[in-house]
Amino acid sequence: MNPAHLVEMAARSVGHSEALMELALAWTVTTRPYISGTRGLARWSGMGDQAVRQTVGAEGEVSDFKLVWTRTRGVSSPTAEERDSMEIRFRSNTGGRHRSTSPKNLSSPLSPLGDLALKEGRKELLEGNAVTTAAISDRAREVLGRGLETLSTLDTLNGTKQTAHILRALDPSLDVWAEVHGEGPGFALGRRAWHLAVLSGLEDVVLSSQDIAELLGVAQKTVRDLLARMTKVNCLLVHKVRQGRSFVYEIRWASVVRPDGGYWDDRFTRHQVRDQRAERDREVQATSARRGTPEGAIAWKAANPRTRQTFLDDLPEATAQEWRGLVERGDELEIHAYLVEQTKEAGPVPSTPKALVEKTVERRPAQESLEAAELSAKVAEMRKRVVARVT
């Protein structure tokens, strides 16, 4: 994995909260390039299926904020593989052999920090880049510079090194970064906290509320709500310090979130939300596969409250009571099991109509009746001739 891409996407997201969902998708496919499919991308980026489809661009195009290039969106198809075949890549501006972008989309808008690059084999941000000229305070600029230097060292998820721990802790699908409402982990910090953690390189930082607002591109009230949420989740995570006539906030990312920190909380490594979404996806896929069969399609139509009454009205008068009772109860799985059993009893459908034609020729009830009538006529005629000779 090329850490320059992590540095670039973090730099391009400074002051742009509206690009946060694109950042999560770009981060996911950069750290785990094997992730694909609408459901897979949704789970591993901590988003919903609909949100993923709305965020990515058209096939072969880039997203609104130019962070994601869509290789394919998938197609409308009864086949699950075709329906869920979305593939996206991070649209890099750095070029080089690690570039994962469409050749026709190399031009890009200026990021708030300008172009960033890493020298070969060294973690060094180029002097004179826009880190020193960004529209943020000196304190925020210093924090951002250290954070980007940390990101420049994150080249693998595997192993026990500190850099691998940091990259795994910045996984947007972890419960700590989940943006859930209602049911969900009570210790979730939300997506804006993840954005701040990325820009900080998951290092301990000291920032004012204005600094955080400039880095994230949000209003002061949003920052206050974020800090209150972080404080409520873990009282050790945020420490408010008076500095002169104002206050600053010490945010202890390294101490609390990273496993090597002095106040490490193991809840920040869980992925219960992702597992729950995966289980729901498996149920949806099983249901789709069942309804894709003839028996499943009939069972769905017979059990659907919107079509059940019409289905009942269309049943012939001679319909078996067992079948009519199943439809009236409206249990889709029960109806499906009944239809599958009936299909097994009827046997397999012939591959050609030849077998059915031969079976019909063997019976030929109409032809048998005609031959019997002809035979009876011949017998009657013979009887008349015999009687005439005798008399």
C-alpha cells in the first residue's frame, strides 16, 4: 500500500466536511483494495447501501469531490454477482506507478493543501507545500503536519508494529467511528471524530475549538457537540485546559484509542456494527436467491399483503383447499416449502418436448375411442353376414 495516498486524501479533505463520505470510501479501498460490491463497501466503510450508491459517481466517472473513481457500479440483474459488482478506486493526483485512477481523469481541482508528495524511501513532506499556507491557524497547521507525517509511515495493516496498530485503529468500520442512531454501541464517537483522528494521525494533540472547526470544515456548534460526545464516551479522551483567557482541548488519541497507549480502551477495537450489517446482508442475499426461483417468486406473490387478495381471487374454483389455506395464511416460507415439495413429486422438467409428445402419443384417448368404434362397426357387419347365411 502506498502511504502517499493516505497523506493525499487526508490533505484534500481538510476543511471539507462535505467530502467525509467520499473520504471513508477512498480510505477503505486504499487500505483494503480487495473490497468490492455495494454491500461490501457499505460494511467496511461504515455506511449504508443507499449512501454508497449516492456517493460514488457514474460508471467510469469520478464522484462530486473527486476522491473516488467508479470503475463499475453493477447492473440491474437477477444475478446477485452482477447486481453487487461495484468497484471503485481512490482518484489520486500524485501520479506514479501507484496511481489508481482513470487516465482520462488526471486533471483535478486544487486541494486546500495543494499537492503533497513523499520522497522515495523517506517520510518527508516537501518544503514549501501548502501545509504552510493553508487557511488554518499555526497550531492547527503544526498538528496537521505531524499527523500527515504519521500517515506517511502507514504502509501495511499486518503485523504488530505501531504503524500497523494505527492503521487498524483508523478503520472506518470500527464501532468507535460508527454513525448510528438508536440501537448501536454507546461508545461510538461518529464519523467527524474519525475525520479528526485521521488528520491528527491518531496522535495526542492540543487544539482549540476554532482549530478543530477549521480542520474539519464545520461550525463551532458542531465542534462543541463533538467534544461533548467524546467526553461523554470516555472522560479520559478529552481534557479541557485553560490557556490564558481561552480554553484548549487536549485530545488523547494515542493514549486511549491505540493499543500501546497508557489509557487504552479495548472497546475501540470492536466491529459489532459491521458484523450485524454482514448478518443482515446474508439474510437479504438468501431471500433474494429464494425469490429468484419459480417457487420463490410464486410464494412471494402469494404471501405479499399487496398481491395476496388478487392471487386468491384468480384461483380456480377447483383449487385444493390445502393450497388455498396456505395462501390465506400468507406464510412465504411455508408456501415456498410446499411448492418445492410439489415440484419434487412432479419430477424434473424434460430438457426437450420429445418425451412429453411420446407420452401423449402412447395414451391418445381420442384415437383409442375412434378405433373402438370402427371395430364395433366391423363386428356388427360380420354378424349380419353370418346371420344372413344361416337363414
